[in-house]
Amino acid sequence: MADYQAPLRDMRFVLEELLDVPAQWAALPRLAGSLDADIARAVLEEAARLCAQRLAPLNRSGDEEGCQWRAEGVATPAGFAAAWRAWAEGGWVGLSGEAEHGGLGMPKALAAQVEELLNAANLSFALYPMLSAGAALTLAAHADATLRALYLPRLYRGEWAGAMCLTEPQAGTDLGLIRTRAEPDGDGSYRIFGGKIFITGGEHDLTPNIVHLLLARLPDAPPGSKGVSLFLVPKFLVEADGSLGARNAMSCGALEHKMGIKASSTCVMHYDGARGWLVGAPHQGLAAMFTMMNYERLGVGIQGLAAGERSWQNARAYARERLQGRAPGGAVAPGLSADPIVAQPDVRRMLLTMRALTEGGRAFSSYVASQLDLARDAPQPDLRAAAEARVALLTPVAKAFLTDLGLEVCVLGQQVFGGHGYIREWGQEQLVRDVRITQIYEGTNGIQALDLAGRKLVADGGALYRAFAAEMRADLDTAGEFAAPLAAALDNLDALSDWLIERGRRDPREVGAASVEYLQVFGYTVYAWLWARMARLALAREAQEVFYAEKLATARFYFARLLPRIHALSAALRSGSAVLYEVPESLL
């Protein structure tokens, strides 16, 4: 596998030129005067150094060794504990955390780039700080002052880690089915009884304490999702001064045996009267968790993007070195025994597809991250509301589309390697195994598509969509050579949206039947909008740097070879739901 090279030049292009987030930061009171492009560059350069030098070298060894269950606790692979200390000591766990509790307070648009670097270097390792950041975000938004003061500084410092405990064997997507119960203990705490599965980082040896945020039912809970509450349940009880007390009544019963991310401890957890503390209001646990989910679902999308970036780098390096046959137009390396396979049209097709989808994904994920910053910090209520609407609409697309394309790009990279892509030596098969989970956890991609089509389009009557479509259409006048195909793609998405709203209101089955294709068409159209914007910048600066010439050429490839995918997807969508129900269930 080629050494990981952080795509810092493209990150600067997206942040500083495409989105101009330094200007956005200057207009946000929380960030004005404390963050600019130079500081952001320094942050990314240091993160890139640490990821390349400390984390990427552990990726393959961590996969081969995996986590090990032991009676005294779960052991992570060799080198992971030291890597955690290095990451924590740099303040990276608390990068976006509240400054008042020791976090660095950086915006999501910058943190998203760091997340990409971390996940591209070592996806298994990246899950540990990701879960800690998610737990801290939830506590910051919903816990009382005592819990925030006691737990947030230690989470931000990486002294303790976090875990999110939702899933049970009978309750995955439908969390209203959970059975874990919480009984009042008479002193303001609760006793937790039950079990959870698929708990990332539920038990490990990276930190002495792990803070579980857990969904459970109170004795008076109403049925369904309206009866779920959120609790903080630490591995070790915490004294008032922050020191650790007795071990809580919780344990890891087993590790899940997985296809990938083997160096991430995915635990079966048992709670046998463990003490916990209520976070937020009773029966409002799902609402509290959704505070975290917009961030975490974008984070999972970035995992797909990151794996794709690593695959693209590996495949590009291999294609330039691997000698096989001669180019169809004549030898390009006549002094060698054969030409590098990068000269072959099909290899170029695969590499350009990987590049266009990865760079388009970076632009999209960064745009969504910038909207999260506006939704949190914009001083104008109307600007915050507009950003919140964008985040609500685009979060399921970011999670599902980025991870679907992440798998595609990883498989394409494996294909470029040929037989070498199927064996362990080159690392491509690990990327395929690792990225596969991103389409499943934090809500499967089918659920994300239902969320977009059902809740964000049909139930909303298209209001969220139309506001965003207007933003995209506003760029048609400056789209140059891409104005016509972008306008056609937007017209097509408008028509599909109207069709789905009308059909979905008459028959709910139509929403489910069309949702995946609708999300895919939506994603490709948004990428077209962003590629048109990137191409406009590249055309104006093409003579300055080869980077811009490459960007413009990649935009042309996207419009010529990838955007046309929307036509087949649109035709499938319009076929309706009837064909899905012609075969009886007994024959499925």
C-alpha cells in the first residue's frame, strides 16, 4: 500500500476558495478574531503529520491483530494505546468541544477535514475519538451543569472515552422496541438492567474510564419511542472530585466477529444494576440522541469519503508503476518491457471515476459541515433557520451517498490492482471490508433514503427541497459550459420530487419503492452543482497552477461520464411500487 498523503491542497481549495469559510468564521461572533485561514492550515498540517506518521502505520497491523476479549477487559492491538495518548495530548479529541470545558471550540467545517485525515489513515482507530466526541456533544447539549463539569473536560482531554449504547437484538432501526430498563435508586441515580449489542468502544484499554450514554426505559415510560430516556453510565463510578471509585455493574460479554474494522472493539454489553444518571428530560432520550446524529451521520459519510481517498491514492500509485501490455495508441514507454497500466482507457476510466467522486464528496461534506456551523453560531435567526433546514435535508444524503460511493471507489481501487487487490499484501481488500460497515451503522442507507424521501420531501410538501434547489439554480448563470447539463439535472430532480410527493401522498409504498433511487439522483445532482462551481474557479485560474487544470478536466469527466447515471436511476424510480408487489411474499 502506498504511504498516505494528506490531500491538503484540495482541502485548502474547498475551504478557502469554493466555500470561503474563513469569511464565514469572521462573521460568527464565537470565532471572529480567533480563527483564520492560516490557523486552519496549521491545524490541518499538524493533523496530517500525526495521521501519516503515527496512525496510518497501525492500520494493517491493527486489522491483522484485532481486538482481543479477556476476562479482565478488551485489549486493543499493539500501538493503539500509545497512538491514543498522542492523539489526546494534541487536543484532537476535544477539537470541536466547548472551550469553557477545555475543548478547542473549532468549527465543524475544519473538524470535518481532520476527521477525513483520521479515517483515511486508520478507520478502526478513528472510531474511538469519534464516539467520544459524539458523547461529549450530547452531554454538552442536554446534561445538567454538574454532569457537564464532571465529564466534559475529561472527555475533551481524552483522559476518558465515550460510547453510545442504543442497539439491542430486537431493537435496531426501531429504538422504540428497546427493553433495557432504568429504576430509580432513591438518591437521584438509577439502576440500569439489560443488554446492548454492536457497542463501538464499549470496552477497551485505551482509557481508564469509558462513559456510556445509554437508552433505557423508566418504570412509567409510555410504549414506543416516546418512552425512551437517556442515561450516563460510567465504567467506573466517579467521585465528586473527578477521581475514580468502584467498578460499575457492567461488563463486556463478548466481542462481535466482524467483516472489517477489526481493531475497533464492537462489544456485547451487559448492565446488571449499573448506576446511571438521567441526561435531559425523562422520555426524551431519542430527541437528545438526535442532537448527536446530525454530526455523527455526517461523520460516517466522511468515513466513506476517507476510505475512497485512500483507495484512490493507492490505485493511482499502482497504475503508474504496474507494467502490463502496450497502450492502444502505441507504446508510451518504449524503453520499458511494457507500458504502465495508467495508459489503458479502462484504467483511466476507473481512476477518473474515483477522483471525481472523491473530490466531489469532499466539497459536499464540507458544505454540509459549514451549514452545521451556521446552524449553531450564526447571529441572525433567519440565517440559523435556513442552515438548520439545509442540514435536515442533506444529512441523510451525506450519510448514504458518501458511503455508497465510498464502497464503489474502494472496489474500483481493488479492480485497478487486479489479482493483487484481492490479497492482503496491498491493503485494498481491507479498505473494501472496512468501508462496508459505513453503509449500515448510524442508520442503514435504506433508512436514510426513507428519511429523505418520506420525512424531508413528501411529509414536508417539498418546502425544504425547493429552498435548496433555488440555491443551486442561482449558480446557473455562472456555470459556463456546464450550465445546460446542470439545468437539465435540476429540472429532472424537480420533476422527480413533484412526482414522488404526489404519488407518495396517495400510496406510502411509493415512497419506499422510490427512495433509494431518489437519494442517488439527488446526490449526483448536488455533486454536479458543486462541480460546476469548482470548475468556474478552476477555469479562471487554470494558467496559475496545474492543480486547476486537473480540477477542470475532472469536472468535464464528471459531467460526461457520471452525471448521466441519473437517467437510468430516474427511469427505475418512475416504474413505481407495483412491480415490487407482483411476487407474493411466500415466494420471496
